[in-house]
Amino acid sequence: MSSITALCSHQQTLSGAGSLQELPALLAHTPGEALLFASPSFLKGPHWSALSTSLDSH
């Protein structure tokens, strides 16, 4: 028996100077849940600690 998984999404990629600061506002206007991919080194760095505080309310 095979298992099929489908993922339908509206993808948006942010990059460049200031893009992390735009993420909380973008998520605030996005209906439903969001999935954020991040590397282990990013999660251990200073940007994640600042960003995660902003994302907690979303």
C-alpha cells in the first residue's frame, strides 16, 4: 500500500536586509498556520532570539 501526501501552499520567500523584521507583520496577515524552515545555526544565533519573541504573539 502506498501513502500519498499533498502539500498545497502559497509560498513566499523573503531575503535581504530587513527581511527578518518583515516576517512578523507578514504572518499577522496570513490566515492559518505557517511553517518556518531554519537551520540549527540560525536557531542558536542572535537573530532567532529576537525574532522568536515577535513571533510568539502570532
